[in-house]
Amino acid sequence: MREYIRRAARRLIGTSQATIDTIEPGSIMVAPRRPIDRFDVAAITEVLDLATKIGAVLLDSGTGAIDTATQIRFVAGVYGLDDVDVDVTYNTIVVSARRGATLPPITTMQTVQYRSLDFTRLAQVDRLIRRIRDSAIAPSTAHRMVDAIIAAPHPYPYKVATFAWGLMAAGISVLLGGGPLVALLAFVTTGVTVTINRLLNRIGTPVFFQQVAGGFIAVVPAALVFEGGERIGIEILPSQVIAAGIVVLLSGLSLVGSVQDAITGAPITGVARFFELLLMTGGIIAGVGMALRMLETTGLYLPTITTSTQFAAVDVPVRVAAGAVAALAFAWASYAERRALPVAFVAGMIGVGVVAGSSFIPVGDVIGSGMAAVCVGMLGGLLARRAVTPPLVVAVAGITPLLPGLAVYRGLYGILNDQTLEGLTWAASALGVGCALAAGVTLGEFIARTLRRPRIAAPAWARPARWRRGGNRNVW
């Protein structure tokens, strides 16, 4: 039995690593090529421009500033530029190659003006970095490949992504205790929200006002259906629909990246991302608050919130399955590759399962969410090795069902209904849960990186005498 468990664990951990893991200091020899002549300005500029483009895609996808800088430095080192300074801030990448004391450095800069959720693009760049490492493709070829990745359309049509967002909201509503009617209402409401926000984005509306519109739309249909349901004897809890909509709006924000930057040594970028997160959350709160006040002026009052995320033992399997479906749907809506979808499903199941288990012991929501995030970050990082998927995809999808949408709504509801102390308590709880999720994922990924550091097979194009023989193959 022990041998069987050991073999199963070895299969889970895998024999490969995520790309960022393989370029940790000491795990791979940098600059296998001959260094570029310091007088060759064109060659140096070509490599720096390539590394900057790759870094822009990574930063755009939510990768932390430190990991982005590490991979930029690695790409430059593979092509022979060892003395490179990389500065990654909130939306700017500056890469400078030193050429000695007598020559001025060569610098490239790129500004990331957008934020997108396209995990397929992130995975393709991840594989491109592996190919640069293993096959030593020419910089010009790598340029064409990264340009094709950036210019490529999303792998799924917008209708498929909209369906996936709706499916995610339905899963979140069931996770919060809702039934089939609540799930259907959450699905339709989120589909309308995503469609309207997409139209607003096309005409250049700032993201803050898109969040306001999303928060407003999340409330009104739930309130109208609640009012109509009371008249015909159908009972629903609008808080479950509203909370599901809030989670969908929160899921696109860089919660993990902001806290990860602050923890790993990029405080300026972390503060900027966290301020953006607070501002966008403020937009959601403003939209929800406007809708509640408008409904009250028409004489429609929502019921006092009694929904709880506490798990009864009999409900655990259904809610865990709903959380797993929500995680899969988020990865699908974010244009993740098909191979990443089962991994996201497992990560969501692990996260919700840990939260469900922690609800039976008195640890509190913040600690329970942190424990779940550690497990998601750790096991997600290990599963990402088997699926050749960037760990960020798994981590973000795994914690998405755990985002504190209900706590945000409870806090706002309390503040607007003369329950200031209770409202502020729930708002602080939401902030604590969000930080615990992001910090837990960061810790889990760190544990996953240190669990096993397999030797990296020597590239086929480079097997000089400095390599030593190990087993039946060349290794570093």
C-alpha cells in the first residue's frame, strides 16, 4: 500500500516543472549561446525587444512583477545577454542591457495599456519560452511567433465565453445554497451583464463604469423576480443571485497578482494593483447601492440577508461539485486551453472541499479560506506540471468560487440599512478573505516549487563536454 501511495504521489508531482520553476536560480544554466558582441546594437535591440514583448503578455495576463522580470531576464540570457536590468512596474516594462563602462546601455520599454483574460495566450507564451530554452530558435523566428500569439483572436467565440460566465454564476449561486431557479436567474443575469459590459467596452467606456453597470444589473432582475415570486408563491433569495453576480465581476481583477507582488518584493506594483482592485470593487458597490436605493424609492425592499456559506454535511457533495463547475467555467470564460479545464475543475473542487471541511471546525472564514488557497496553490502547481499549464491559470480558477461576493453584499446592505457596525464588519471580513486567498495561493505555489526540483534534460542542440552523463540521458 505504501508503495502504491508513493507511486501515485510521484505521478501527481510529475517529472516536469512549470516554466517559471525551471528558470529559478541554479536550476538551469543561463546563456548557453555565445554572448552577443557589445558593439552589435541591432542584435542586442532585437533580443531586448523580444524579451519585452514576452514580458508584456505575461504582465497583461496577471503574472506577478517578480516572475515577469525573471522570465524576461531568462529570455535575454538564453540569447547571450547576461548583464541585463529589468524594471517591471504596474503597466510599464523597462529592459536595459549594459555594454561596459565605455558604452551607453541599450534600453527598450513597453507600456501595457490593457488587461485581458486570455489564458490561451499566456499558455502559448509559456510554451514559447520553453521552446526558446530547448530549441535555441533564432530571435527573428521567436519575434514572428510572439507577434502571431498577440495578434491571434480568442480561441472561443464570444457566445461561448458568455455562456461560460453564466455557467460560472449558476455554479456560484448553487454553492451559496441556491436551487435550480436561482441558478437559472443567475445564469441569465450574468449573460446580460457580460453582453452589456462588452458593448460598453467597445465604445471605450472606462472599466470603473462597466463595474458600476454590472453591479446595477446584478440587483434589479433578482429584486423583480423576488417580488413576482412572492405573489405567485415561489420563494427565492435574491442575495444568492446578487452575490453570484458580484463574484463574476470580482473574478476578472488581479487579486492574486497584487498581493503576490507585495509579498515577493514589488511593493509599488502591488500597491498599484491593489488600488485598482479597490477602485473596481468600489464600482461594483456603487452599482449595487444605486440599484438598492432606486428599488426602495419604488417601494420594493429586499429581504434581510439570512443566507450563509456554512456547509451542512448533507450539502457538501453538491456544493463542492458546484464550486468545481464554477472554477471550470471561469477558466473556460477566460479562454483557457482544453487541457487546462480539467485541472481547473480539480483545483476548484479542492478549494471548496477544504472550505467545506474547515466550516465544521471553529477556524473562521479568513483562516479557512487561507487554508483552501494554500492547497489550491500547492496542488494546482503540481497538477499544472502534468497538464503543461501555467500555475497562474490553475490558481486563479481554483480560488474564484471562494471570492467573498456574499460578504461584500452583506457589508453594503448593512451600511445602507442603518446597520453600520455589522456592515463594516462584513466589509472587513470580505477584505480579509480576499487577502487570505491571494496570500495562500502565493504560499502554495512556493511550496509546490520546493517540493521537487527534477533535473532538466539537456536540449538536443547543445551537448558539449561540460554536460555530465546521468542515467540513460544527458542532464544538467
